[in-house]
Amino acid sequence: MGKRELLIVTAFVVVGVVAYQLGAEPPAEGRRQFSLATLMDHFREETTGRRASATVTTEGAIPLPSTVTEARISSVARVTVRGEVRDDIGYTLSVEANGPDEGAARQNAARTTLSQDEIGTVLALRANAPRDGRQVVSLTVRVPVKLRVRIEATQGGATLEAAGLSDLQFDATGDVRVAGITGSVTGTHRNGTVTIADSVGIELSLQNSEAAFDRTRGTKVTTRNGHCRITGATGPLEITTQNDEIVLMQPAGPVRITGSGGSLAIENPGDAVHVDTRRTSVDVKLARAVPLTILTTDEPLRLLLSERPSFQLDAITTDGGTISAESLGVVPERINEETRVRHTVNSGFIPVALRNRRGTIVISEAK
């Protein structure tokens, strides 16, 4: 583009901005009045870029009425919540903003405030940021342990950390880290990582999530198109899955899984396991026998045995599926499109029922 063309484009931009500003509604209170100076400042920012950045940090405490039982936090990209023995809410608000120079950037950052709104038993906290400019808002909140906390962190690239609370509910996109929740953890998560440790009453809906749960008690998860690894869970464990990769390590309580697609691996369960899936590959490793009912279709179902567990095996494949049980020294019985193995392993009586349609069942020793 030559100089002449560049001047023409610049003139059109200036004329367009002037026409817009002259035709716009009067500015709200607190916003800058239109003038040639503000027009030139805006044009300079747009053409030269916001080259400087600055961070403004504000600390404070919010008195907490005895009627308030829940805190809700929204419009914040990065949230950290800690439960403490206290009667008020302490906060640290950190705002990073850009500008043509450091002074302007600092001024832009200082315009963001923490808004408070008491609605019955709920205290709502949100970042009140100006529309123009770019701000990255981080909020650290220290709340009474007994206070229920609800967080909406749905901005792209959001992060959430919470620990030491009684109850937590979140609707989050991004990275979430939760630990030490003594009452319940509920909500939804999308497009990021979520880790939960040493917490109780998990009930979450996950989508495109990389999830890792450690030492949770009472866990109910609906998950889709992601990965979920649960280690050392106690109490009932219930999962509804679609096209997800599920790994369960040493679940101590009863397990119930339904869904379709993806894969499932369970290692050394300590209680009854019920799996009812479609088009899902399933691997179960047993160190000691527990009641198993495993149903799937189209994909392999593998039972891996270690330490010689004792159980009563009942395995059936249909619609042309096959069974391999060479490690047990058993020859499957085949009638038309159905293959069956019924066998007592090490004089056991605990029922292990395996079913597959159009897929294989393999019983072998764990390597």
C-alpha cells in the first residue's frame, strides 16, 4: 500500500470515528466526554498499541451479616478461595491492565472495583470492570469455613482454586484445583483440567475435561469427550460416560458405570462393580474377587487376574463374539452365534458375570 492509499484509509477512519462519537448518546457518569483530545488519544492507542501494562492491588475486609449463608463470585478470571476461622470476608483484588504508557495502564487498572450485593442469604461479589481496555482480574477471598461458596468462572483461560470449605459449587471453564471440601462439591466443568483431592460429596458434569480425583468419598460424575482418573475413592462411585477414557484405581466402595464409547479400566476394586456400556473397551484387574457384572458391545472385554482370586465365572458372547480363557485351562462352548464359559475358579463362589456382543472376552493373568 502506497502513502496516498494509507492517507486515504486513515482519513476514512478518522471521519468514521468522529461521526460515531458525534452521533452517540451522551456519556454516562464517570465516562470521558467526547472531545478532539479524547479522539486523538483513542486513535493513538489504536494505531500505536497498548505498549505498557500495570497492576493495581487492593485489599480489604467485608463484614458478614449473620443472615448470609452463601457467597457468590462472578466476572473474575482467576479466583482463589480459602476457608478460615473468621467472621468476615477478607479479599485481595489484583487487576492488570494495558495502556499506551504506564500511567495510563495504572489508571485503567484502578477503574476496576469489587462490587458487593447482598440478596437475602446470599452475598454476591463481582469484578466491576470498564468495558473499554483490557483487564485481567485476580481475586483471592478468605471466607468463614461454614460459608457455602458458589463460583462462576466461565471466561476463557479462567483458573479456580478452592480449599478448606464446607460446600463448593462452580460453573467453570479452564483449570480448577479443589482440596479439602468437607460437605459437597457440585457443578459443571468444560475445556480444561479439574483436580479434586480429599473431598466429600462430589457431583459434577464434565465436558472435554482432563479430570483427576484423589481420595474422594461419595462420587457421582457425568463425563463426555475427555479423560477421568479416580484414585482411592471411598463410598459409592457412579459414572455416566460418553466417549470418555475412564481409569479407576483401587475404588473401595461399590462402582456403577453406564454409557457408550471410549474406554474403561478398573484396577483392584474393593466392592461390587456393575458396568453397563455400549461400544466401550473394558479392562478389569482383580487381586481379590468381588462381585462383577460387566456388559459391553463391539469392543474387547478383558479380565486380568493377579494373586489367584477365587470366583464363579459366567461369561457369554453373542453375535459372533469369542472367548479366550486359556489361562484357566477351559475350552469355551460354542452354539451357533453364542459362546459361553461357566467355570469355578479356585473353588470360589463370588459371581463374576461377563457379557459382550460382537466383541471378545479375554480372561488372562495380569502381567
